[in-house]
Amino acid sequence: MAQTAIDIDIDEIIERYPGKPEYLIFLLQDIQAAFNYISSEALTLVCDHTGVPESQAYAVATFYNSFSLEPKGENLIHVCLGTACHLKGSGLIAENLMVNCLGACALAPVAVVNGEYQPKVTSPKLMKTVQKLGDE
Amino acid sequence: MQATAKDTAELRLGSLEELEKLRGELRAAEDPNQTRIIVCHGTGCIANGSAGVTEALKAALAAAGEDIEVMPGIKTTGCHGFCSRGPLVIIKPKNIFYQQVKPGDAEEIVQKTIKAGEMVERLLYEHPQTGEKIETTEDIPFYAGQERVVLANIGQIDPTKIEDALRAGAYAGAAKALTNMEPKEVIEAVINSGLRGRGGAGFPTGIKWNLAAKHEGGQKYVLCNADEGDPGAFMDRSVMEGDPHAVVEGMIIGGYAIGADTGYVYVRAEYPLAIKHLEKALEDAKALGLLGENILGSGFNFDIRINRGAGAFVCGEETALMRSVEGKVGEPVPRPPYPSDKGLFGKPSVLNNVETWANVSRILDKGADWFAGLGTEKSKGTKVFALVGKVNNVGLVEVPMGIKLRDIVMEIGGGVPGSDHFKAVQTGGPSGGCLPWEDAELPVDFDSLIAAGSMMGSGGMIVMDERDCMVDVAKYFLGFLEEESCGKCFPCRLGVPRLRETLKRFSKGEGTVQDIDDLYSMAEAIKAGSLCALGGTAPNAVLSTLRYFRDEYEAHILEHRCPAGVCKDLITYSIDPEACTGCRACARACPQDAITGEKKKPHSIDESLCIRCGMCMESCKFGAVQVQ
């Protein structure tokens, strides 16, 4: 992503919320969603806006699983590791590839590929999906 | 004048009378005896393609022309609960129940059932034991055994339309409370109902409210815990997706009772549909004057905000959740002070679970006595369970407290596939424990479950069979808790990994009986020293599986054997030469190239290369791959 695009987009995001500490997580969530990760520049801008010290913001950014301080890959695959899915072998699927519970237990094991739910997924099926994504 | 959706968009209700007038008009506008098609759009059915079924039905209806008697438009609803049979299509008024419907079935449904009143046999539910085809929802054992109070409207209403919710009775309880009752009387009603928190701990709800209400004046908050982190639990998700107004209404009542003008709903980020429906519900309620300033002319102001979780199980803990709403790291704090004295932003706060709030709406509507008439003496009302795992009817069920465990699993659940009993049922998520088949007659209520070494928890109910290893299950839960531990207190931060390491050794066939004794003393220390229930209940998985399945632990340690065939280091995969056709599907799937053989002849697995990933077993269509 171009450096200028980041500057423009992020200001718009920052302005969505009042400059108070309680909006830290809202801001991090929106930035994570927009850029797939939280850069140190972004973190600094958020701290300037909310008044949260950088060390504290860093603690929050590293505490919660949904935030990443490094850019993620283009295709996101989530395999549910909830108990029902685990009993149906999802642990092996995840190991064979790599979330917490997605709350769709009746479809165990469940994987989410780029936002699309794949019910009753199997390792061979998922491998095929991954290969297809790699070819695209 | 008949109220339409457009009319409600311009109304603002200024009193209880106006609300009831609107409700009457909305009900009069819909004939309950008219044929209408309902399609389940809960997350489960959507994942199975129900949106495509809806489109196909719409097209088939349009093509069928003018001469059929059916309510125009398809009603799409939240989760009907029978997730393993989706996509689900229900046809009213008879409640004809069609399961596993595909878009290609739409034409036939319209022509045969809607037009000619005949069944499409292949789409009907079949009783697993008798083979009998069952036509209507009420007669299906999965539904017949249930008592749907919290889930009453889900599957009947379009959750994105407040008109549907109003028709079903939404906000009657809140209107009564705000207009005709003092806050003290509302609290009394909740106390008298006997409602205990549905989030897991089962604390008496009315008493919690009283503790916050006793602070005179000042800023207070009510919160809804919609984090639902227990793996295997999706009750709250379904309520928020399928009947969000039930939660909104409950919080309005709670805010009024304790004197709070602001409510927060903390929803886990992994529930986008629930968040979307909740946002719509708030928007619609506000527009009608059911939320915001001077609700129904009562003088009471109340608004609700939504906070999303950010992927931390520990934020389902009351004080950690509040820290997260404050924008901080989700670490629990010591109590006292309790949140009812010093909670969110340091103010008196009441936090309740989604299901608890939904029950509050019903209680104020139908009365404390009605609610107290359900359930048992110390566990009033009903409980929603997510029944999952090795059970025929996987899905969401609501049953009266006190129902026998066996009735839930074997009757409503339709039994265990391939067996006449279950090995264990896990309740209470990672904080809970396993109940063995010997406990099948146990009444399911708060205190009985605790006495048996488990707990109610939020409602996850995971059925296990002989192919599930109890050592592996305990290891799994400990792994989960180790990952999710916030790290603040060392009994949890250091103790849980120690427990898990021990179980990992057991699963490899290592360890001694002394290790088992050590587990007990570690468990005591962790329980006594942990700051919150994550650590405090972490040992439960181990303790309860040891209590009922000690022989399984000993088989691992003393005989280096995993009776269930799960623990990777103790099992071997092999190919049955009688069943193998030599199709090489497994060989192609094997990531280690461990399978060899001539084409069309039985193949074999090289044990020294095999990593026990199980992909060969999954790819074999002939059941030739075996585990010992």
C-alpha cells in the first residue's frame, strides 16, 4: 500500500472517534480491519488522539488476539478450534495448515476462508482450497 | 388504519397505551392462518446455503403466478436450533418442517406443498430409530421435549424487523415496568422469580441488582456479556441474531431498576451477524421511542452502546470485560470492591449474560410467579443448551431446569450415533467438567451439576463417545486456558501450563501415578490462588475426568495405551488389506509420502514416516484405514 494512502485513510479513521482513552480499542479495530495490521506509525497517531501512553497502547495491541503488529497474508483462513470442532478433528486440520471458537458448532469442523464459512471441512478439501488460492 | 412498516418508521410512541395500540394493529394486519414460508437464516443455515434456498423459493413463487394462496415474501428468521439439519424451511400455519433443503427443491416445495398441500417426503425429518417420517415441528422429538421461553420468538420472527418483534410481544414487559412499577418493585419481581445468572455462575440476578440499586443516585451502568467465549457454546449468538429486542428490552428494564441511564453490550468480534442485528434493533427501537430519551413518556432515559471484543476469552470475565470497555487490557481485578459498588469507570454496575437479559423481558411480561413455576426449587426457569458433539441432533435446545441429562441427550438429542449410550457429557465449557453415563439420570440444574463435579456454565453441552479420549479432552481445555490466561496472577499463569505439561506427558504414555497425585495438589493451589474464575476453574477439566475416568489415565501411563485411539504417540495407523482397493487416494493425501503400494493392490503405511495426521483416513472412501 502506498505511504500516502495510509496517511489519508488513517486520518479519516482517527476522526471517527472522540479523543478519549476508552476509544483506543475501537480505533485499533478499525485500523486492523482497514490495513490488516497496526503499524507503529498508526499506533502513535492513535495515542496522540486518545491521550493513551504508547506503552499502554502497545500492551493493548499485543494483549488482544485480533490485533497484529505485523502485516498478515492476503488470504485469511480460520479453522475453528472450539471443542465440538476439536472432537471432529479440527485440531489435526489446523496443524496441517494453522482462532478461537466461531460459534457454529453444528457444522463442526468449521473453517472460514476469506470470510466464507466452510462447514464440515476436511484436510484434503481445505488443502485444495488453499492450492486454488495460491494459483490465483 | 392498518399499521405498515412504513407507518412504524414515522411513529414515536409516547405511552404504554400507544405501544399496545400499535401492537394490536400490527397483529390485526397479519392472519396467523395464512400459509407462509419461513427459511432459517441463522449462521449455521447460512453457511449451509440457506440464502440460496430463499432466492430459489422467491423465484419459484414468482413463477407460480397469482393463483396460489400464500403470504407474499419469504420470512427469513434467526436460528431454529436444529443446525445439523439445515437449511431449514418451515411452512405455516401447519409448521411443516423441511430439512436439508437445496435450492433445487424450491420448485417442488411450491408446486407440491404450497399449491397442492402435499408433502415432499424426502425433505421430511426421519426418526432415527423408527424410520418414521415426521411432518410437523411439534412432533419432532428434538422440539417436542423443549420448553422455549428465551428462544420462543426465534425462528418465528424476522430479527431485522421490529414489527415482527412487537407482534410477538416485545417491550410489553418494559412498558409495564416503566409505566406501572417503581424500580424497587421491578427488582422485587426479579428476586421473586428466582432467576439466577445464565452466564455460568448462577448468582441470583435480583440480588445483584439490589446491591447496585442501593447506591443513591449518580452514574450507574448495566452491561450485557455477549462475549460467549466457551468453545462449543452458541446460545447467546442465536439469541442476538434471532431476537435482539429481547436483550434490548431486558437491559431497559435493568437500567430502570438500578438507576442506570446507559447500557453496554460487549459482543465478541467473531459474531458479525449478531452485531449487525443488534445495531438494527437499537436503531429501530430508538426511532420508535422505545430507547433514548423519555421512553414511552415515562421520564426514563436510557441508551445502549455496542463494544466489540478483540479476541480474548478472559474478557468474558466480568471485571476484565469492564476493563476492555474502558479501552484497557482485559485483566481481571481483585474483589472486593464488587462491580455493584465500583464497576465500569468506577461506577456501580450490573453485568448480566445475554440469556439472563432475555429472561428478564419475559419475567416482567408474564410475571415472577409464572417464571417461578418452571424448573426446580433452587433453579427456576429454563436453560438454553448448545448440544453438540457425538449426538444425532446437534443444535440449540431450551429445556426446563431439572430435566434429566439422559432426556436431553438421548431423547431430544436423538441419541449417540452408533451407540446406545454416551461416554461422557461435558458441561460448563473449559470451567466445567465431564459427566459419565452413570450420571445419565442426573437432573440438570445449577446445584446438581456442581455436586457431580461439573457446573452449568453458559450452556455448552458436548457429548462424547468411545472414540473420544478423556485425557485428550482435559489436555485440550488446559491448552485453551493456557493460551487465554491474561498472565496477571501466577497461580494461573504458571500453574495452568504445569497442568497441561503433565497431561501432555500422559498423552505420550509418559508419567507416573505420583504425577496424578501431584495434579491434585497443584489443582488446589491454582484454585485457591487465582484472581478470577479462569484460573479458579481451570483444574476442573482434569479433576472431573480423573474422578470418573481414572482407569483411562492409568491405561495411558501404565500401559502406554490410548483406549479411544486418539493420542498420537500411542496409536498407529494401518491399512486393512481386505478393504483397500489400491485407489491411492490416501497416498496422494499423505504429506509424508508414507503410503506405498502397487496400483489397484492393497497399500501399506510406513510407520516410521507416519505423523498420525489422519489425512489418509479422511480421504479413504472404503474405510480401509484403521487406528489402533
